[in-house]
Amino acid sequence: MVRGITWTGFLIAIIVGVELLAFDLPVTPVVGVVIAMGALNIATWWRLGRPRAVTHIEYLLHLLADITGLTLLFYFSGGSTNPFINYYLVPITIAAATLPWRHAWIIAACSMAGYTFLMFLYHPIHQLGHINSDDLLNLHVLGMWLNFGLSAGLVTFFIYKMAHALRSRDQALSRTREAALRNEQVLAVATQAAGTAHELGTPLSTMAILLKEMQGDAPTNSVLHEDIVLLRQQVDICKSRLQNLVLNADRRRMAEPEVLDAETWLAGVVQRWLVLRPDVNHLFSVTEKRGRPWLAVDATLDQALMNLLNNAADANPDQVAIRLDWQGDNVVIDIRDHGPGVAMSIADQLGETFVSTKSKGMGIGLFLTHATINRFGGGVSLYNHPEGGTLTEVTLPRCAAPN
């Protein structure tokens, strides 16, 4: 849009200068430059309709094409004596506001080079004045050149800094909004869970009473008696879990995370998981490195990791590989399964909302897992492994060893 408006304005100025002010312009090359820039703009409109994203390099080349077009136009219309010479600041400003630091300075340097070239070589227009060879260091022209150089440097520096600060602020606000939304969703899930736990208490108590009566009526040592005993045990476990739910929530809210050796903690979580999933065939490995990785953990982090292990086991219980690694300030836990993998259409949404990879899943487990690990300053990424299956990568901040 800027290019279209600019070169349309230049064309009108050329027509006015030639027809009304009798400027001695080489019309053919000047109009040729305008037509070439118009053709480039049409090609640009067509390019923007393509699905491929515009890269920084492509954008840089477009701005360099604009500078080349301006330099050719000014060359045939008075060079540095042309009053529109400061239009070089427009591509400089656009580059500073949108491109990386190095690209912005390339545009500024090329514009300065074009201005400097036009101080010495150009087609003179007597109505605009002319710099004689003996008057190259005319103070007015030199002052205009220095003013342009100073303006180009200041525009590039300050606009880039301002645009960078605005982009950083927008990213921070976006992360804050995402965290607030995630916290609201976690609170909604927690509220619903508390209400459900309260409501389940009554039917579980009724079931326990009925099962006790049925146990007394069933013949001893019969299959029915054994099944009723098993059902009573399961109901008692459910009641115990519900009773501990509120107590554990209060305890976790008040307790500080405990700093543990990452290998010892992870091995304990895996062992507890294997008790629940005896059908799993797994491989647990630790990278051999100097030093020991330490993590700040609590019961919620244990549950989050078990959710990921259960997902891997649900995908394929055979050959679930768990690997512990650490580098710098991070501890990395890789969980590899040999299941069908993750569909690319939902890969970016996993953990951000209630999206599940299972046909009967609700996505709550992955959502809460992401929320818990993010609360510890870490992250979860899911990839399709090149050899098949899913690779789940958990990154957690490494802690200093306790005293």
C-alpha cells in the first residue's frame, strides 16, 4: 500500500513537473522506473495471496528493491537536489519497526549509500539547482547530507528499540493472559472435582452398606462371596481416596516443594506407576554425567508425571522407554512409546485446552499435567518420533543441592 501510494504520487509529480513546470526530465527512463515499480507492486500483491509466510530475508529484498527504485528515480530527477530525497527515511522507518536489528541497519546503510551517490552523480534539473564540481562541499548540501545521516541513525535505533519493547510487552501480556486463563480452567476443574467428591460420598456409603449385607447373605467360600469382598475393598478404597482428597489439597497448599535427587525421585515415581500398571514393559535409563541433578517436587508433580506415563502405556504398553538427562539449568525427562503417535492437527493444542489423543478421553489429564509442570517453571512437548510412536519431553528447572 505504501509503495502504491508513493509511486502514484511520484507519477503525478513527474507529470506536473514536465507539463506545467517544464522540467527537463528524461521522460522515458523516469516513466520506465515508475512502471517497473508498479509491476513489482502487482507481483507483490499476487505473492501475498500465497499461503507461504513472508520471511525477513524476503521482506529485506523488497525494501532493497524500493531503495533501488528511489535511487534510479532521483538519479534522473536532480539527485540530492530533489526535494523528495528524504523519502529514503520511509523504508528506513519500516525496516526499523518490523525487521531484525541487522536487517534494519542494512537498509539504513544502503539508503545512506544511495544518498551519497546522488550527491555526485545525477541528471541535473536547472529549476532545482546544480552542484558544480568545484562546489562539492557546499555547506547547504553537506548539511542536508549530514542531517539525513543523523536522522537515519536515530530513526533506525530508536524505532527499532521501541518496536522491540512493544513486541516484548505484547508477548509478556499474551503469556500472562494464557496463564490466567489456564488458572481459571484449573480452578473450575478443582471446584467441579470437590463438588463431585462430596456428591459421591453418599452413593459410596450406600454401596458399602449393601455390599456388607450381601456379603453376609452369600455362601462362604463361594465365587460370589469373593466377588463381593473384592467390591467392598474397591468401594473402601474409593471412600478413602475421597476422604483424603480435601486433606491432601490443604496440605499441598501449605507445604513447600521438597528438593530431591532427580534420579531417586523419578525411580520412585516409576516404581509406584508399575504397581498400578503391571502390564507395562519398560526401560529406565539415566545419562551418565558428572554431578547430580536436583529437583523441587511435590505430590502434584508425581501425579503429573504418572499421567504422562499412563498415556504412554495406553498408547502401547510394550517398550516404554524413560530417560533422565540434565544440561545446564534444566532437567529433561523423555518418555517414548511405540503407539500410533500424535495427529499433527491437535499436536499444538495438547495441554492448552481439553483435547485428548484417546477416543474416550476428555483431555483433562494432559491439561492438568501441563498446568502443574508450568507451575514449577517447566514445560511439556510432544513429538512424533521418526521411528514411530510419541516422544514426550518434560523439562524442569534444576535446583541447587540442599545443605
